[in-house]
Amino acid sequence: MSTVEEKLGTLTFKNDHQTHISIPDPKICLKECKDKPCTTVCPAKVYVWEESQNKIVIGYENCIECGAARMLCPFQNIQWEPPRGGFGVSYKYG
């Protein structure tokens, strides 16, 4: 059986120069969100808590467009839009 990491390795991405994911109010992540579920639940590890910067860093280039971003944040503080046409993830097996 394949691991999630192995399956993610079969994907290809056409990266855009602009993000399709943002955090409208970074202060919520810093002051109100204790567990930071986005950093542990996202299968592609798009969200990383950077302790030295006291903020979530978004690696939008890794987004697999699974829709989890809209469900992850208990404060509804992740804004996600589909990538612009022609950009984003390409699935090898459908």
C-alpha cells in the first residue's frame, strides 16, 4: 500500500506566480488559534507555523485542491479560491 507522500509524488503542478490562498487576519492565528489545525490536517502540508516569524507560511504551490482548506480553520480565516485557469495540480490517475 502506498503512503500519502508516495501518492502526492505522482502529482504534477503548473505553478502560478500569484497565490490562490490567503489568511485575511494573521493575528487570529497568532492570538486565538491554539492548535493550528491547518498545519497538521492539510495532506500537502501547505500551511506551516513559522515560530521565528509568529505566523503561518503558505506554500500555495503544493496545494492539491482537495477543499480541506475551507474546513480546517475553526475561525474561517483561510481564504481559498481555485487557481487561475491553466494553473494548479494535475492528477496522474484521474
